[in-house]
Amino acid sequence: MIRTDHSLVDKILELPEAPVLLDQLRSALAEEQKRRLHFYEHVSEMEKSEFINGEVIVHSPVKKEHNEVSGNLYKIIDTYVVEHDLGFVGIEKILIQLTRNDYEPDLCFFRKEKAKGFKKGQQFFPEPDLVVEVLSKGTEKRDRGIKFEDYGKHQVEEYWIIDPRKETLEQYHLKKGNYDLVHKSATGLLKSFVLKGLEIPVETIFDKKKTHQFVKTGLFKISGS
């Protein structure tokens, strides 16, 4: 469910040209919807692409450090989720269908209550409970801008932004409709709000050997048990 900004609606209603603006908006959104349907018909499994504010965004191949961070984090979170039967973890090519835009987060998690309705062959997914975006030069503006705002308005409870070059992680938690920055560091212990009991040493995310050891020894079970 999207959280609406009633103050913005009130401002528009104060304008004498509000009916004209409404007609123009309806026309523009109708054209945008045609482009969105065309996007659905031609979206490829071979490339990562998103539909954002009427435009199709095709992503460049990721760099090595981006791929490693995504893989490390997926290994940790998916192992934890399967171990505790918590829900469904998606990586890279899961298309999230929100009110206006369609995103393919680097990683996302759906609680069991939501995931139990997912079916084989499903192409579109609702808003997740946790989203992780791994930054690159081409995506940082959107990850910190339109996606940050859109995920919040659609009640995505937890949002992580990871910088693989600086090896830092930012953890945001949704409170009263806005994201609060809870953790921003290259070190320390990341404690998830959505994945109850999951505690991850931040540096583990950026080191494949540490990730392997972390999962192999079952260290996450200590807090999750």
C-alpha cells in the first residue's frame, strides 16, 4: 500500500488551473502506461532493466566487487531464511511492481506471510519487506533518490544501501512513514529489523572467505536461535 502526500494534493487544489493540470496529468500518465505495458512485453531475462517514471533503464554489467557483495549477502541471508523458514529471498532479476515504477533490486526479502502466495512462473512481485541496493556510479543517484522515496512510500520496512568500493553499509528503518538511518559504517554489527535475530558483522559482507566461514560455522544461529 502506498503512502500518499495529502499536502501536495492540497497545494494543487489551491491552484485555479487545477482542472487543466489534472487533464494534462491524466493524458501523460495514459501515455506512460502504454510504454509500461510495452516494457512488460519486451523485458528480457538476459538483461537487468527497470521502468522508472516513464523511462526504461537498462543497466550496464556490474563490476567484480559489486557481484561479490551481492553474492556474499545472498549466501548469508538466504541460508538464514531457509534455516528459520522465514520467507523468500530474491536476487538481481526479481521485478518489483510498485504503483508507478518497476525495479529489480540487487537483493530483496519477503516475509513468509507474503511469500506463501508466490507461484511458479511468477514474473511480477509486490513490495518486499527488505530491499538491498549495491551502489555503482550509474545507479547511486536513483538508489538514493527515487528508489529511496518510492520504497518508503510503499512501506518497505528496511532498506540497505551498500557501497562496494568504500566497503560501507547504510541501514535504514521505516518509522512513521520515513526512513531513519540506523547504521552507517564499514565495521560493527548489523542487526536486522525485518529478519529477526540476524546479526551480521559488516566487514563479513565484503570478504568472500569471511562470508563462507560465517555461514559454515553457523555463527548467525547464535542470535537467531
